[in-house]
Amino acid sequence: MRLDLLQGTFGIARLDGAHAVPDWASGGELLSITHTPDELSIVCDAAKIPQSVRCRGGWRCLKVEGPLDFSLSGVLAALAEPLARAGIPIFVVSTFDTDYLLAAGADLDRAVAELAKAGHETRHVRK
């Protein structure tokens, strides 16, 4: 598979499930909002997340070249498995068209190397 490295650093924020989507959760190269009764999770540009919000920052994002057909199976497994073998944690966001893998910035070079060993190509690698 081909992956593109998105610009910027991302954060994964967690708010209570009763919380409304905040105004700061907008724009950027990637914005993902998941709302359940238990939590409101927001993936966005790390700089947009207020310091008062519980979050994990410093993530870099690899976008799988898509669109991916719904009939495909094993896409995430093919990407996650080599990273899991190397001990690299990931956070995944899936959309209608494709998947996004987030890895800690400190793990980015290793993640790209492990994905390359598994036959995947990463483009636009820059920090």
C-alpha cells in the first residue's frame, strides 16, 4: 500500500460523552470526531487542543492512499501487524474512503522503516 505523511502534529483529546463538540475542534489537515455516550474523542491539530483538555499529543499521521473499497479485507492488519511486531503503538481513524494511522512522533522513522520492510511505500516523509 501507499501512504502519505500528513503535515503537522496531531493530538487525541478526550472529553466526557455529555460534552458538546467544542469550537476548537475544526479545520486542519485531519479532524475526526467520535461521540459516544461514554466519551467524545477528537483527533486534530495538536496546537488547537486547549491545555485544560485531557489529551495525548505529538502524533504523526500516515494516510493510506484511497479510496479503499468496502469489500477489501486485511488493510489495517497488513499495516498494524508489522508495527505491532516492532512494538510501535498506533491509533487508527477510518473514514468512508480510507484509513489513517497515527504513531507517536518519536516512533515515526521506525514506523516508516517497518512499513517499508513489509512492502508499503510512504511518501512525503518530512518533519
